[in-house]
Amino acid sequence: MIEKRAAQRHRVFKGGTITFESRGVACTVRNLSSGGAAIDLDGRVLLPPSFTLSISSDQFARKCRTVWRNDKRLGLAFEQ
């Protein structure tokens, strides 16, 4: 498979939260890079075009958007 990512992602297994419109949705962060992440959701959630991914254990918060979705796994790109 040809790698199309600009930055190498590192496998992680961390609890995270997607926040938008005063709402929080729990997720599991599966991999992470300087440019994006892959997350798992417990169920199908309709997300807006832009939202925030937070990992409280790392004091991490980034504004992002969905670039691909496969059932409950989403690929995110961090906004600059």
C-alpha cells in the first residue's frame, strides 16, 4: 500500500472526547500524528464539518475535520 500521509502516525490507545455545539462524544484515539488522528466511536454519530478532539490525559486539544469514515472508525485532519 502506498502511504499518502504527510506525517507518520503513531499507534496509541487513549480515551478522547469530540466536542461540538456544547456536546461531548467519547471516542478512542487509535493513532496520532502532527497532522491528524484515527479514532473509534461507540456508535454512528453525525458530526459537523469542524469539531474539537481532546485527550485530557495529555492536555491535548485540536480543531479538526473528518477526512474519511469506515463504520465506527474515522480519520481526522487537524486544522491549521
